[in-house]
Amino acid sequence: MAPNDAVAEQAEEQPKISTFAVLDLETTNLPAYRNNRVSITELCIYAFEAALLTKKKEEQNQDDQQELPAAPRVLHKLNLLFQPSMVVDPEAERITGLSNYLLERESQLDTDAAQLIVSFLKHLPSPVCLVAHNGWGFDFPILRQAFEKLNIELPQSLTCVDSLRAFMEIDDTQRKETSPFKVPNDVKEILDITELEPKQDTETCLKEPEAVVNIDWRTRNETTPNRPILKPKEAFAKRALLRDGDVDDLEGQTPPKRKPEGFRSRRQLFSGCKCAENKRYPPRGVYNLGSLYTRKFKIPAISAHQAEADVAMTTKLIQHYGIDFLAFAEEQAIPFQEVVPLGSPVCRKKSAI
């Protein structure tokens, strides 16, 4: 192996992410309602080792996959509340339970608080990746705006990824993988042609006596018989019969699913698509954090729209998606410095595709 190849392979094996820092913000209002003027009322971060997601979950059935993952034993936590610099919108107060009255004795998000957040992130094993549900559209731009106002920068090595987009992309990939068959294009064309061919009208032949039916025996003998096209399940059953000679257990079986071929192959599933630059809207209500949590674990969501509760749910979902989430994050995470601050007219520079 050439020295350069060895160095490249070693660099590729180095983890791009050592720690996930799951973030959630609560604010006085939605930015769009006040011309991008917003104030942070609560910030929470849970941080844990990314390698936790590489533990394989072999021989799990559907019930096991729906079990609530245990919290990481090594879990860093930061939860801060701030006195807002503007009036809390009544709707935000109703949803978050935070009001100007409750927060009047709290400190504002000032230089000391910002430095505390920076110190917390620097304390974590680097490289660190921030994660937030709808982070690219909400949390990250607001956080960048707040730190820019204070003229404080977060660590240069910090990256960020949106768990909302990650969960959508992973679900799409898993649906493709669990599909019993991938029909090649040439087979699809055959099926399409077969569907377009007019069906022979055999009803008249069945009703009329044989003497009445005119059969062109010469044409029939010279015509090459058409090979029947089997449905996927029929083809699978036939192959199993030819191989084993036993069809007792074929009823209800489906073809074997493909198994993952290592972490590198999982990462390749999410390469190419620049998710941070290409916005994708989720189906209404499907990927709402509380709805997704309830659907995956079959238990009610816990105190949605409280920062720590939202972070806890996001952490559980990240653990549930496991190595696929890590693969997506290593492929799609962007430097935090590339996030456009809320209200900034400058758009993130897009690379030519």
C-alpha cells in the first residue's frame, strides 16, 4: 500500500464527530411574527459520546426496537433560563409556560452567560456536533444572532446538524432497504409492455362449441410461447422450491432483507445530497417531535416545548436511529460558522453542484 493511501485511509477512519450536543431553545415568539426580533428565554444542552451510537443492535425484533433507550451514563447537561429583552408573546407563554413575570429575576443572556455556554462546549471531547430538531431553520440561526450581538464566537471546530431532516432521510433510506424487491428497469419495461398488450377475448371461445371455433393451427404452432412473468412472491417461492424441494414454510415468507455492510457503506447512503442547502418540508404533523416520539416508542410525549424535555426526547430518538444517525451527521453536518444568523441578508455560499 502506498504511503499516501495509508494516510488517506487512516484519516478516513478518524471520527468526524466525537460528541453530540443536543440543543433546544425556547423563545419569546416566532421570529417571523416580529421581523426577526426574538429573545431566548431558555437554553438546554445534553451532550454524549457519538460512539455510543455505533453499538450494533443485532437480532432485535420490532418490540425491542420500540423500547425506550436507557439514558447514556456519561451525559453532560446544561440548562439556563434568561430574562428576555422583550415581551413574551401570549401564545409562547401558553406553550412554554414561561412569562416575563416568572423570568424577571433571571439574568439576561449576556457576555457571562455566552462565555459559560462556550466553556461548556469546549469542555466536551472534540469534535463536537450540535443537534437540534429543526435546528437549521430555527435554533441555529437564533443562537448565531444572539452570539453575534455579544461579539462572541463559538468554537471554530463546532459543526451542526438538523435532527428533523436526519430522521426524514433515514426513514426514507430504511423504507427502501426493507422493500422486498428492487425491480430492475428492464423488468419494469417488460411489465409495462405486458400491461399495454390487449388481452385475448377468451370468453367467446368458452361459450361456443368446439366445432364452431376456428383455430389457425399453423399460426399457433409457429408462435413462440410467451414465458409467464411471475410476481415477486411467486418467483421467490419457485426459487425456494427448486433449491430445497420443500414449500411447507413458504406461506407468508418474504425475501431476506439486506444487511448493513459497515459504517462506511451507511455513510455513503447519505452522501451527495446537501441537506443544509436544499430545504425539504416534512409531511404535516408526522415529524413533529412529540408525534414522532409517541409513534416510535408507543408512549406519550413528555412535556413538549420545555427545553429540557425536548432535548431528552431528541436524545432518545437519536439513540433509536443509532448508527444511521451518526452516518447522516458525519456526511451532512456543516460548520456552525456557515449558519446564517437570523435576520442577516447574507446567504450561505452554495457550492456548484
